Amino acid sequence: MSSSAPAGGWTTGRLIDVQRPSDKLVRLRFHVEDRVDHWPGQHYVLRLRAPDGYTAQRSYSIASDPHDPLLELMIECLPDGEVSGFMHDVAEVGDEFELRGPIGGWFTWTGEQPAICVVGGSGVVPAVSMARYAKRLGLADSLRVVAVGRTYDDLPYAAELEKYGAFLALTRENLGDRVAHPPWPDELAPLAEGVERAYVCGSVGFASFATRLLGEVGVRSDTIRVEQFGATS
């Protein structure tokens, strides 16, 4: 799969829409010049360039479905984050940015195998792209999503993921009859039954927890693909 994944070079993206759903998150939608259609699970590099030539860049997972005319990113504002802080606090509609992508072929899902995503915090973003893609193509039965967050309001795309049938596990507040707690093995087991691929995305600590949990419910380690970042989520 990875050998044929689409790839794009540096281009320009014009910011069409900016939403700040919380003091830590910013949702960005770009019109990308000469855009290459992506596969769910791929990412883009976003680069900032100062007037003196100084640059800073960071990779961000794609949230949009491949058929969305705009590229959507959801960025978590990290403490002292040069790129995330600028995009959250300063970026405005009409601004243009340097973008490179899509990138990556290992953490992608195009529907060939039944799969499960166990994702935490802003690590839900690639699962959102996969879920949107699955809904459009009628593949919802082939993708199960387990999304973990501290609270409902802290979890990006919580309402949309819930609409797609994702299992939400909140760790700091109850959700309906479910008491606040990370996912239990008996909650994950029926969702993992029969899957041929597992995707884990989140902080280093979350990725370790999720990988271990998948193993406990019988998911083979060689089917698990992990993306991890920073110390947040």
C-alpha cells in the first residue's frame, strides 16, 4: 500500500476558514494550489516563514475526506509551540502558507481491510479522515473508532465521531451511563473482533497504553500501526 500512496511537493495554501473550538484547538481549511488527492491517514507539513528568512515547520494529520475540495487540519496549540501558537492566535482568513503533502503511506486506510482506530486527544484527526471516507463510500461497517479524551469539550470532533458510531471514552467526566475511565478491555474486545489492521494515534503515553490494550484483546502486534507525538493528549 505505501509504495503507491499519493505524494505532493511544496505548494501554497490559502486559508479559507478558521475556527477556534477551544483555547487549545484551531480548525483550519485551506484551498491548496495544485493539490494532490490524499489517502486517509496521510499528513501535511505546514511551514511558517518570517520576514528575516527564519522558518519553522510541523507535520499535521489531515482531517478532510479526499473528496473535500478543501484541506482541513485541526491543530492543538502546544505550550511554546511556534507553529501551533501562530496558527491558533494569529492566522486569519486570506493568509497564505507554505504546505507540503500529502505525505506518508504506512498509516493509511483505504478500506481494503476491516480496521480499528484507537486514538486520543488531537490524535483523533486521522481517524476523522478515515471515518469521513468510510461514510462516503459506505464502508462504515469496516471501520471502528475508539476515541479517548479528558472531557467531551476537549475531544476534537467528538460530536461528529459520535454521529459516525465511534465509541467515546472520557477520562475526566462521565458520558451518559459510562463512568469516567480509559477504555476497558471488555469495551474494546467486541470492537476489535475480526479486524485486520489497527491504528493508534496520540501522545507517547497514550500510544503505549492503546497498543498494550489492543494486545490484551487479541489484536496481533504486526497489524498495529502507531503514530505518536509530543507530551499532550
